[in-house]
Amino acid sequence: MKFLVSILLIALLSVTACLYLPWWCIAIVAFIVAALIPQKPFKSFLTGFIALFLLWGLLSWYISSNNNHLLAHKVSLVILKTDSPYTLMLITALIGSLVAGFAALAGSYVRRS
């Protein structure tokens, strides 16, 4: 139960925090949630990782599909050198999920000490 609550809290608080703060506030949110909800370090990492992977993956897909992936096609050509907007969305989700996962891991270790 704590696992699902942590995922939902990290995702919802990250959405609201990113409306007013820079993108890296997801790390602060994941750190605080992991420090407040006691879990083993690996589970804390997974909660941060899964929450932001789903959140940023779905948000990037939703935003990109609203403009028929026009910008994602162009950016993927510049960055990846191939026309692959879905790979760009996957990379976006992975970057956010790794940041939140490691922040949640740090929050778990702070709670343990």
C-alpha cells in the first residue's frame, strides 16, 4: 500500500510543483516523499522511477500528440539523427525517472540514518 501511495504522491506533487518551479523540483518532491514514507531503499528508488517514468512519458506523449508529433520529429532529427519521436519521448521519460529515482533513494537513506 505504501508503494502505491508513494507513486501517486510523487506523481501528483511533481505535476503541481512543475507548474510553478523548474523541472528539477521533481527531485525535491521525490526526496521528501521518500523521506516521509518509510520503505526499503530499492522500493523507494522504484517508486520515484515508476512515478516519473509514467508521468513524463504520458505527458510528453500527450503534448506531442496534440500537434501530431511535429516538434518531436524535428527535435529527434537534431538530437538523435533519426526521425523517431517515440524514442525521444522514451529518453525524456528515462531522464526524469532516473532523477526522481535517485532522489527517492537518497531520501530513503536519509530516513534510515
